[in-house]
Amino acid sequence: MLGALSIVMFWTFGFGILLGAAAIGTGIVANRHRAVEENESKALEALLGILTGALGIAAGLVFLTAALPNL
């Protein structure tokens, strides 16, 4: 959920980056949990959270580098 929100909110001047970092952090913590290690679908969801969080951070950084010089 946090990764998807980070992608949607990338244009909010840093909020998408924070959500992306939270998505990566929670994805890593979830991936290390024993119940997730035993269940392939939950492990895939944790990996998807990490990837979407990284994409949200990248989109937020691109937006900030494009928008800040024009302010």
C-alpha cells in the first residue's frame, strides 16, 4: 500500500519519497518475518512493496530535480 501511494504521490514535494522509504523499510521487515518466508505469495507482496517504494522514490527525485529550479 505504501509503495503504491508513493508512486501516486510523487508530485507532492517529498511526500512520495517518504512513503517510498517507508514502503522499502516495511517490505524488508516483512520479508524477514518467518511467516512470510514460508509463504511464497506473501514474500512476493513484500518484494512488490520494496520495488514500488523504490519506483516512488525515483519518481519523486525526478520530479524534485525538475521542479525545484523553477520555483
